[in-house]
Amino acid sequence: MLRRHGFGPRKGEHQPPSEFAPTGKFGRMFPNLPAFSPSEEGLTQLGNAMTDTEPNNPNGDNINVPAGYTYLGQFIDHDITFDTTALGDMMVDPLAVKNFRTPKLDLD
């Protein structure tokens, strides 16, 4: 049977979000927490705190961080977010997605 995009049943729509009920593939840590709304002044202070006033290398390289950290970080990111679900089987409803990854490096 040929299925066209958008014509399949949507998964997870019939279950209201709740901190006591499973929510699908990716869960929310604090589902009832209101959205963060920072002040403009707070964001400016944060941006100023992250500004490097004395870079240690004029080329922009950080000599104190080994080059391998870039690849290690990328490897960890891809391991944590790896999803074998086929595009046609993906859920449309973001609240119906449950995190199925483990906290260890699964090397898959």
C-alpha cells in the first residue's frame, strides 16, 4: 500500500502531556515548567561574560584544548542522538517522542 507524506495516522496525539504518563520517544525533564523568559539586561550580561577579552592566539585557536576534543564531542553527540527509525516511521507529534538512548557510549 502506498502511503503519502501526511496521510498516515499521527502518533501520540490522543494522550495529553503529563509528568506521570509516558510521552513517547523523547521525554521532557520538567513538562510543567513555564518557558524561560530572560530579561534583555540579563542576556547582555551573559554575552559580555562570554566575551574573550584576551585571546591566547591571534588565529583564534585555543592552544589549551587538544584537537581531539572536537572529534570526541562530535562522537558523543552522535552516539546520544542516534536514531535508527526510518523516515517513514517517524512520529509527527513531538510530545509523543521518548528518549530511547542510554547514558553510556553504545558505540553504534
